[in-house]
Amino acid sequence: MMTERNSAVRTMIRQLQDAFNATLDALYDLPEDYLEQPCGHACARDGSARDLLVHNIFHEKQHTGQVWNVRDELRVLQGWDNAGLYPLLVDYYMSRAQLISSLFGLTDEQLSAPPPEGGWTVRQTIEHALASEHRSISALREEYLESTRDRAGGN
């Protein structure tokens, strides 16, 4: 018997799937050359249909990041309770690849340009990610080394 546990979450997942299916139906058969046509939607920023789609893709990525941030703050990051080291390293590597790929195509000036609405620059964001990783991994390694010394009876 199927329960109605987390029905609101399942409803939201279905809404996202249904909306994407509608988007797929609307876009799938567009001719490639249409992507070059001017688009009047504000999110295209006076650009083309392609610019609108690119904006929508990155808009989705931004909101995905927001959801992960909330999950992190709630301490409900899924699926890693009993994960082994290698699956964790695979996911870590894939996350790093996504971060690196976000830098391709930027100029040196864009790396340090402040966002129009405030917040960290790309450079500050990357420096934060690197420094945070260094601190946490150094602490983890030191705790591990200390635990092995304790087990060995050393000081």
C-alpha cells in the first residue's frame, strides 16, 4: 500500500516534470536558425532566442544552488549517510568540474567585476571556495592523524 508521505514534495516534483515536458514540447521542433532571431522577452536582455534559453538554463542552476543551500542549512543533504569514500570523491570531482566549467569564457576583468546587484565577485567566490575547502580538509586530515596517533598510543 502506497502512503501519502511527503505528498507536497511529490506534487512539486511532478509540477517540475510537467513544466519541463511542456517546455520540451514547445522547443523540441524549433528550427536551429530560429535561435538567432531577436527575442523581446526581458530575460533575453535585447538578445536572441538562444540568449533567452541560456538565461533560463542558468536561472535554473542558480535556484538549484539555493535549494542545496537551504538543505545544507537544514542539515538534510541527501544520500550520503553511509556513502563510501570513492562515491564521495566521484561526486566531489563532478562538483569541482562544474565549478571549473563556470569559469570558461570569462575575461580577467569579468573575474573581478562586481555584480550589478551587489555580492561577491567571481574571484571572491572561487577564493572562498578554495579557502573553505583547504580549512576543512586540513582539519579533517589533522583529526585523522591525531586519531591514528591516539590508537597507536603515541602523543
